[in-house]
Amino acid sequence: MRHRTGFTVIELLFVVVIFAAASIIFFVQKNNIEVTARDTQRKTAINAMYLSLEEVYFKKHGSYPRELSKDTLPSVDEALFTDPNGIKLGQTTVTVNDTKYPVASNYRYEATNCTEDVCKSYTLRTTLENEDDFVKKNR
């Protein structure tokens, strides 16, 4: 009598199912981690702008600017004005192959109670993927 070695079809199928389940779990968790990282990046940027507005700009000028940029908030790292999608705060269009397309940044600065370029209040906000909008208002 001959003795055969190897795996049965059932054993191979079981291993494939286990690997498939593990792969699905891995990719779902990987996506959740990436979403959380992007949300954290958005919150960090808004907090940096907020603190700079309150602790640097307002203390120096006694008011808030009409628009935010690297020029109005030089104490904030320029990279923080760009959202995780690569769109800068206040950017409204992007040009691709000489064609302009409308875009909207995840970061929004809404100055209120303004007279020319001097504003008394503002709202900073960003859209998050896992939570409600993250909002900061002047003190």
C-alpha cells in the first residue's frame, strides 16, 4: 500500500479562507488608521492657526485679519496652511492642462465683524472624516 503525503483540498481551502479574512481585517484597520491620522493632521493645523491668531496676531494688532496666509501668520509653519488633500487655505481653483477647476480646502477661515482688513471675530473650521467639523472661534 502506498502512503500519500500532501494537503487535502479542505486543508488548502481553510488556509486560503484564513489568509483572506486576515487580509480584509488588515486593510480595514489600515484605512481606519489613515483616516485618524488625516483627522489629527487637520486638528493640529487648525489649533496652530488658532493659537497664532490669539497669542501672536491679536496681541500685536488688537484685531484679526480678513484673510489668513503665511504673510498674516508668519509664526505658523507654511505647510500647515495646506490640507491633507494638498489644497491651501483660501484656494478656490486648481489648474490642470490649462483648465481651471473649482476646489475647496478642508480648512476654512471666516472673518466676521470686519471693517476693511480689521475684523473683531472669526471662525476656523475643518471637515473631519470620522467626526463632526472641528471648529475654533475667537476668544
